[in-house]
Amino acid sequence: MNKGFATDYSVSKNSKKKVIVKEPQGRLISWSPWPPANFQTKYPAFPFVLTILIIVIGQWYLSLLR
């Protein structure tokens, strides 16, 4: 009787489950090379950051006009 580590590897082969995660393929806009379909899941804060960036640049631009 063996103690410690198992010497039979067939148990570990059967217990492994393959997890396949399907990410959307293709493009959000069919004719555009950008953004990829998984863009929204990779960067969920992008619309918020882009809005803040536009506001900051707009305020900077308006301050230059005065």
C-alpha cells in the first residue's frame, strides 16, 4: 500500500475539465477595422474615460480662446 502521492495518473486525467470561453469574434462595426467585438468586455470604462477626456480638452480649448 502506497502512502503519500498517488502513482495512478488516470484519475487526474479524467478529473480535468476543459473550460472554453468563447469571446465574440469579428467587429462591432462590420465595415470598420476597429474596435474588435470584445472591446466592450475588455475596457468597460472606456466611454466614461473618453467623456472625461473630451470635457478636459474642451475646457482647455475654451480657456485658450478667451
